[in-house]
Amino acid sequence: MADHSRRLARRWLYIPFTIAGIIVFAYFLLWRAGAAEMKKAVAEWVAEQNDAGLAVSHGAIQSDGFPFFLRVHIVAPDIAEPGAWSWRAERLTLDALPYDLSKLIFSTSGDQVLWAKGHGEWQLRTGDFRASIANDKARKWVFAATIGELHARRSADRRTVTLVDLVLDLAPDATDRSALTLNLAAASLASRVNDREVTIDAFRTSLAVTQTGAFAIDDPAYAWRDAGGALILNGMIAEIGDARLFVSGSLGLDAAFYPAGRLDAEIARPAAFARALAAFGIISAQDAEVAAAALTLTAITGGGKITAPIDLKDGTAQIAGVKLADLPKVN
């Protein structure tokens, strides 16, 4: 009788281990199903983008991360809009929780190459690059990104751009789904070409773009302009040493598809910002020095700063009668 009781007790001890084994096996099946679903979603997205006119290709698609993460690696991703821009990397990684695919986290490893029409080809390397897209009850979806220790070099002229830190989030407006809102903050953004270097110590902006539904139409610039689309700067702050810039206002497109509008601006020590425009390739070094001298004189008469609107009109941007830049056509 005692032996029978001991055997029965041992059997009861096996039950928790059996249950645990069943749970682990079920979780593995869930993880494997999630991995298959992510691979399928990648393949479907690639097919959809190719059908829409992009050129998307990649190497092997691999999965790992069990048991804590559902992770898919895409080897040698290459995405391009022919004639406009292209991006490729050594590897792109997607992370999710096996039981919740409502949020995807993207990260890259190795070197990246970015080409954009009019800006040339850039070699990129980052210490940290993470982006995510998640469902959101109020705003439908939210895209967020963090970039740390970015080093970029342009092939044509060896211009370099470095960035210590950048964070941003992009999402539909909670009260107007036809508008997108962007909040961005960056620290230590520097551009160097030859012996000229400028560092923007801090940059922050909060903006909104209205009538974004027009972007899905065949001629988005024309449709957006005719729908009354606007880029609304709720505030943009930039700092270079003790120089400071604050801008707010609204922009649209004129009949020739140039940015147009008036921005309220306040600039302390404006020469630093004129030279920053040259360092980032927006205006020539010669034009920057002319603007720096004129703006400095204006600032002196204004007690060390300029408080005046920036007018974007007829393809140029000007403040206090001084030309800041030639504007690109949006279409």
C-alpha cells in the first residue's frame, strides 16, 4: 500500500513538468507561426511596392530570437524610386513580440548607401538606428525613430555630415486624420567640407502637414496645392553656440510649385545661420558671406537680433531684404 502511494505521488510530480512542456511547445508553435506571418508580410509588401513603381529587392530572409522576440533579418535590402532616390543596407532587422504583431521595430546593421536626385550618393554608418511603427487608438498609428552617432560622407565631394542624436515621431493628428504631425529633436548636427565646418548644437521642431490624402493621387504636388494643403510650423528652434533662431508660421505652394508663405522669425547673431546654410549646401559660400554681413548690420540696429518675417516668394526666401536661399520646385 505504501509503495502504491509513493508511485502515485511521483506521478503527480510529473504533471507540472508535462504541463510546462505543453506550454513551451505551444509557445514555440505560436512563435513559428508569427515568424512565418512576418516573412509572408515582407514578401507581400515587396510585391506591392514593385507593383506601385518602386524597385525593391533583397537577399535571404531569416528568423531567430526565440523565445523572447520574434525577429526577422532581411539580408541586403535595396529600395529605390528610379530616378529619384535609392537606399540599400547590409541588413534590415524587424522585431516584434510573438503574441502581438501590432508593433514592429526596425533596425539596421552595417553600412548603408543613400542616393537622392540633386544630392548625390552618401555612405552612411550609425551607432544606433531604430524605428518602430505601432497601432494607436487616438492617432491610428505612430512612427518613431531614434538615430545615434550618424556619420555620412558624400561620394562626389567628400562632404561629411555627423549627428550625435536624433529622435522623432510621426503620426496622424488626433483630431484631423487628413493631417500628419511631426515632432523632432536633434543634437550636434555638423556639416564639413574641406576646411569649413558648422555645427548646429540643438534643433527642435513641431510641425503639421495638412491635406495628406492628396499625396495618394498621381500628381500629388498639384493635388495638394489645389486642396489647400499647408505645412504648419508650430515652432522651430535652432542653436549654434550663443546664436539662436526661432521660426513659426505656415507654407503652401504657389502657381509655379515653389514653397510660398510668410514665417515669423527671431534671430540672435544671424551670421552663424547664414554660414550654416552654406555648410549644408543650401547656398554658396559667397552668398552666405554677403548675407552674414547684411544680417549682422541689421541685427546691430535691432539691439543684437532680428525680429522680422521670412518671406518665401517667387522661388526665393528673404528676411529683412536679404536673400537666404533659392527654393526648389516641389513637383
